[in-house]
Amino acid sequence: MTTAQPHAELDPRFAPPFPQAALTVLRNPQLRRNVAHAVDIIQAKRGRLVAEKDDWQQLRSAASAIRSHVLESLGAYLEEFEVRCTAAGGIVHWATDGEEARRIILDILRQEQASEVIKIKTMTSAEIQLNPFLESNGVRVHETDLAEIILQLGEEPPSHIVVPALHVNRSQVREIFARKMGLPELSDDPQILTAAARRYLREKFLTIPTAIGGANYLIAETGSVAVVESEGNGRMCLTLPRTLITLAGIEKVLPRFDDLEVFLQLLARSATGERMNPYTSLWTGTVKGDGPERFHVVLLDNGRSRILRRPVERQTLKCIRCAACMNSCPVYRQTGGHAYGSVYPGPIGAILTPQLQQLQHAQSLPFASSLCGACYEVCPVKINIPEVLLELRSQVTRQERSQARRFFDPLYLGLRLANFLFASPRRFHLAQRLGRIGARLFTRKDGWIHSLPSVGGKWTLTRDLRGLPDETFHEWWANRKKEAR
Amino acid sequence: MRASLFITCYNDTLYPETGRAVVALLERLGVEVSFEPRQTCCGQMHANTGFRPEAFSQARRFVNLYREVEHVVIPSSSCVAMMREQYPTIFDELGDEILRREFLALIPRVYELSEFLVDRLQALDVGAYFPHRVAYHASCHGLRQLELGDRPYRLLAKVRGMELAPLANSDRCCGFGGTFSVKNAEVSSAMLTTKLEDVLATRAEYLTGLDNSCLMHLGGAMHRQYAGMTTIHMAQILAATADSPAEAMA
């Protein structure tokens, strides 16, 4: 029933470069319609709810300040969290990378003699490809979030961090459920579909005593963990099982319990366009006779502390995974998530994924943006994504330009030449004159260029270019001054 | 009042009529316009593609050429945004403290065209006459980095004979993005198609804006598709009078 193989298309080590992966999606009109329809709805709802908050900008500033402060003293807050959580009966584990986190989780499951687990949606577990690892070690994994069930049963990779099955429409869901749940008569009425999922899930909730989930926030002051969700499957997974394992990135910590006041106002509005998410679960360690008896927290680094050391890129870790950046992104709206070759798509993925990969992979992602800034405008914690994109572009270019094969790359050649010309007005003006003569070769009778060679052909793919005028501005200015004399 | 025109490399080469319009407009408003002939490029293309050392030489050239002038006026919102947002980072990274200080002294005197008209000259009615239906494209850099807000609309509202056509999703990017348009040509084209649907739905005769790069992108597709609409920089609309009509871009 579950997919044992990782989704190679979402593994940055193997995924094709963004422009190539995007082509596959651009040729799929149904998927593009699904994505555009979904993000437009979420964006419109978000816009309405943000507009009704007079203090939205103050909330953003507060959230940004809290997150920045956390990152400045992350080590101390994590240790405080560990002390409080342990005192309350939790067991805290530290994992340097995905491999260590997977091993810690498998060891716990072996101690529990668990052959099956139920799971709350956690992108962090997708980041470390936990499911295929557990499956290959004999543990059956049952996702319980509706979108995750759709993806797990349909063997589809996620395309969004809040709404992972955003690219799948209702009739496609019907088809997957009908096939995998053995319900050929199923209609595509949303209520009927969710009822089918509910029946499928109830049995898992009531029989499987081990759960794995993520965390929206870790509270240093109290050692508490918070999970916000819409469907109630999380509440089931957090309360019914005997053993609960929480996997969380180290950046998820907040200093004080009161800080939730800021983030709970921002998150649901930014993420799903709701004033408040339906379920907010908060717990501290274990309580005898109430909820799980054993509670483990696995704190995952996996490249985060390296990002923390970089002054510009550090802000990437302020992210609270609301996905407003992808919902507002005109690039994501065309390509959906799969083109980003990572479980983290959209603008935040374009900066996070290459950094998690130490710029060894995913180098095309920082260029997968028109730098329009819509992401920064909506980000509830004010991550200046364009600024980080530019920083990463600079690093990638520095890395690439020393490579021999880049020497004759037309874009690199063109940019080096342009710099040589811009350094001297005389050279620049000569190039303009030569360019004017050269452009005549390509200019048609209507005065426009319809087709260009090499990199220029990428432009004339869909746009014409007006032929070069007979006189540049500075030539006009020089003549005008002469005439005036 | 004196203003030095920084025309930008692509306007100089591809859209000189925009520069001529800025000169006509500013002179009509009583500004003494000058032009520094040694200017070339602001470095935006290099900076946005990750070529920071090259962008640095362009940035240094700009500061050296303009540090003494009274005002710099630039008819390109993305080039102004490049200076305000990226020059400080570039000077920091390449460690030139003197240049950075000179830049900080200069930058308050660097204006995008609509900023210069509205904020500095406080001229909303510039005496323009342009009897056409026009839609306005708020380029992303003008909208989000310069925060031009309602300045362009206030200027257009005073143009005699002009009808402003409302544009749906006016804050959505056209997909140009400089080298993005060739590095990710297919995605850029898809964004262009989406934008053009909204633009053409306005049934305007002209699409205007404050950045010829977006207009080159949209206008190039209009021409390819025989869309029956033309792009025109706002300077050309504002410069147009009953006696000397605008030089259209196509």
C-alpha cells in the first residue's frame, strides 16, 4: 500500500535542474490548472483576512524580531527546551543529520516492537526520507493527513508544504481512493471522499499504538511542543498512541509560551487563510493516564547550524513553514512544487534546498525566480527571500565561473563581454554601433526581430524584439548640443 | 533646478525615445537637464545574475560620475531599485568603505522619474495630452522595492483626454526578471502568457509603465501575437501634448 521507494524527483541529489523539471510540468495543463486554481483561492482568502487585521505589520515585525532573536541564541534555547522537556518526562535526542535521525527513530520503534506507525504530516520527515527508510526496515507507515493519504495511496510526491496534494483535483482523488480502497462506486463529492478517508483512518487510529509527528513550535520556557492542524488527525495521533515520536528541526524553538500569541495569529492566516486553525495541540512531556506514556523528541540539525553561521542566509531559518511565499509566487503558480526537486518548493525552497545541500546540488534553484518580491511582501516573519536568492546566485556563479566548461557558455561569455564594454564609454558606444549593424541582419521588414541565434533564441521563443533604432540616446543628445551651438 | 539624466544602458540603446521624452518633459517643467556622456550601466544585470565583482565596477562608476550632481533622474524603476537595495551590499562585500559613504550621500538625490515629478517637483499636472485608453503595469521593482504606490496613478489621472483602464492582478509579475527570461525561458513565457491575458482584457490601446524592460517583454509578446496593443513608457505619455504627440514605441 505504501511507497517503499523515495520520490527521486524530490531528492535534490538526483532531481533535474529547475528549467528542465519545469518543462515537464508546463506540458501538463491539468496540473497547472489545479495549482493555479488552488493558490488563487488560498491567496484570496489570505488577502481578506490580513486586511481585517489593523496590526498585521506590527505582528510581522514582532514575529520577525522573535525569530531573529531565537537564531542569535539558538543553542541556549535548545538546551533550555531539553532541560524542561526532560523534566516533564520527555526524552530528547539530538541528530546531526538525516541518517542519524532515521537511525534514532528506527531504534525507538524496535524497542517498542512496532511494525506499524501512524503519522502526522511532517515535511521534516520527508526532508530526511523517513518513510522509505522505515518501509525498507519492515515498518509500515500510515500517513493520516488527508492530503498525505492521497499522495501515499496515489504514489505521488508532495508539491506544497501546507497542502501537499494541491496539484491533485477532486476527480483525481476519487480515482485514487476508488482504486486503492476498493470502492469503485465512490463519487467525487468532497463529503463522500472525506468520509471514505475517515473510515480508512479510524481503524488505524484505534489499532496502531505508535505515532510519528512533527512540531510547529518547541517552547524553551516550558519544554512544550505545539502542533497546529486542520483535520484532527494530528490530535488523534498525539493523544491515542502509547508512544509518540516528534521530529523537529532545531530552528523550531520559541523562547516563551507567550510568544505563541504572535505566531498563532500569523500562521493560520498566512497558511490557509483562516483566522484560526481548527486544532492546536500543546503538550508538555508525559502525564500518567493522559496521552502517550512515552514521548521522544528528535532534534534535527541536517545542515541548519551551517546556515546559522552565514550572516545573510541565516534568515532562512526564521521560516515557520506557512507557504504564503509559494502561494504568492508567480513562478510556483506556473510550475507547482515538483519542478523544485525538493520537498521544500517555491521561494523558500529555492533558498533552503540549495543551502541544505551545501550548494553541492540544486544550484539552479536560486535562479528560479524573477525577483518580483511577492514572497517577501507576504512573509509573516519578513524573510527577505530576494536578498538571499541574490546572495546564493553570487555564490553559485563564483563557484561555476572557475569551471572550464563555463568559459564558452554563451550567457557567461555575454556577461563578461558586457562588463568589458560597460567599463569604457568608448567601447560601449562602439559596441552599440556594431550591434546596430549586426541587428539589421535579423530585423525584418516590419522593423522587428522575430528570431535570434544562441541565447537570443531563448528570448525570441515567445517574444519579438523591436529592431535597434538608428540613433542611440547619447548620439541624439550630442547632436542636439551641436545644433544648439 | 538641475537634474542629470541617467538613461540606463538598455534605454540608451533600445528606447532612446524614452530619454527624449524625459528631456522634453523636464525642460517643459523648468528643469535644467544635463547628460553625463561617460555613463554606461548600473550593473543590475550582473548583480542579479550573481556577477558581483562586475556589478561592483558598474556601481563604482555610477558613484564616481554622479557624486557632485544636484539630482539624478532615472526612467527605470528596476535600475533605481538596484542602486538602493543592492549597492550597499555590494560595497560591503567588496569592502570599499569610502565608496559606500559617498554612495550614502548621493542616494537621497537619486530619483526614479515619477518620484522626481511627484516628490521633488510636486508636479502632478504636467500639462500632458494623450487621447487614448491606457492600462498601467506596475513593475515589481517599482511596486515593492521603490514603493511608488499611487504616484504613477496620480500623474496619469491628470493627463488630458486619457482614459485609465483598470488592470486585474496588477501586482503580478510579467515574468521578465532579466536573465531569468532566458535562463528560465519557458517558465518566463508561461508567466508572460498569464499576464498578457489580464493586460489584453483591459481593451486598452496602450500599456504603459515606468520600466521599459517589462514593457519590452510584454510588448514583444504583443507584437508576436498581433495583439493590437502597444507599449509606451510613461515618460512619453507625460511628455505628449496636443502640439507634439507622443512618439509611440512601435
